Amino acid sequence: MEIVTGLPVLPPRPPDSNKGDFGRVLVIAGSRGMSGAALLSGSAALRAGAGLVRVAVPQEVLPIVAAGNPCLMTAAMPQDDQGRFSGAAASALIALAQSSDVVALGPGLARSLVLTGLVKALLKDITQPMVLDADGLNALAETPDVLEQHAGPLIITPHPGEFARLLQTETAKVQANRRELAIQFASKHKLVLVLKGHKTIVTDGRRLFENTTGNPGMATAGSGDVLTGTVAALWGQGLEPFDAARMGVHVHGLAGDLAKADLGEVGLIASDLLQYLPRAFLQIKSSNPP
């Protein structure tokens, strides 16, 4: 097992760049009552450097997301009577994915049998790189081996409870054996695993990175949605998946540390991270000049 330290470097931006050069990210997220998850993920992808971000949401959620950030493109999808994606959304989502460089799937989807089927179908049919998080992972809790059928490169970003559900075990057992279980899972399913928490672990089964940034103030709703968008954006800018994941967790945690320095831990909320991501990237760049 190779222990990786240090950070990758983002490719420089040529003077004649256009938005297509920095990744087209599709975020599939949100449901009634959880529109914020879609907005946070999409906004984080923009703040992390993606050239274009489209957020696909259930129809009734679209006005909220569009009003929340005018820099986001939006796509309204068929929904059920509970404001969740319906099965009829599958073909449209796959078509949107085909014109994207990276797909982020899961934040705020909610739960239903139809959504479970939808997540499985997207995992099997979308060949673009995918970051899978939150309810996207919860949809696979009863059949985690479906992860082995992913059609394209895959990063998953579970917190300990979500990872325990995938392993069909107790959260306490995950926390007692974080490294070993993460490495085994990533190797078996041929993916990059980000196991969130204190000293977040990133592994592809061959390499291991343990993050040193972040603080307890980030233990707040929506923080993981910001990470999902951040990792997707970095992947879309040309970093390979393991590097995109470890850069993502580091800069996400550093944004939290910068926010803590100004705001403290108690009052820190997920949307604060969006405001501090640019400062985090500046600090990384000044510490690691080209």
C-alpha cells in the first residue's frame, strides 16, 4: 500500500481558455424539501473551477435552484407526487450525461423504490466519470455489489453511516477499522473511495491519502454536498480520479478552516464553505507555485 502525501497541481489556464476547457459538470440532485443539496453541490462545482455546471432536478425544485445561483444551468426532470425524480427521468438524465464530462449523483435525492431503480440504471448506463454520494449511495445499501457494474470511472463519498450501510454492518465497526475496510472496498469494487470524517481517507485500493484539513464546525447539513461538487469539478479539470478526490477533500477542509478562523465553529454553515473555497485555492497555489 502506497501512502500518498502532498497535493496534485491543477493544470495552468491558458490565456485563450474558454468555459469548455474546464469541465462540464452535470449534478443530478434534489427533491422537495432538499433543494439546498442541489444548489450547494452545483455552486461548489462552480467555485471549484468547473467551466459549466448544469443541475438536473425534479420540476418543482428548478425555480428554487435557478434563483439561488444565476451562474448555474438547470434542467427540469419528471417527478413523482412527492417531489422526487420519477422513473421517467432516466432517459433524459442519460442524454444529459452524454454531453457532460463528469456527473455528480445523489445529494438530496430522497428515498423510494423508484429512485433505487433509477440510481442503479444510471450507474450501469452512464459511461462518463461519476461522483456518487448521499442518497445515491443509500439507494444501493441493500445491493452494494451493483457498484461493481458501474459503466464508467467512479468515486464514492460516503460518511461512516452510509459506508456502514453499504457494508451491511455497524457504524462503530467502520470507525474502528476505517483504513482496512476502505482499502478492501475500493479494491473489490474498482473505484475511488472517500470515507469522510475526522482525517478523511481517500483510497483506490492501491494508494492511501489521509486528509489533515477540516474541523468540527463542518459537521453541519450540506457540507458533504459541497464536497461532492468540489470533487466533480476537479475531476472535470483533468485530474485523475484519485487526485481529484484527495485535492477535493483537502481544499474542502481548508475552506472550512479558513471559515472557522473568521466565523468560529459554532456558527459555521455549509454555504460558508462556498465563500471560502476561492481563498482555499489561492492558499494552495501560493504554497505550491507552478
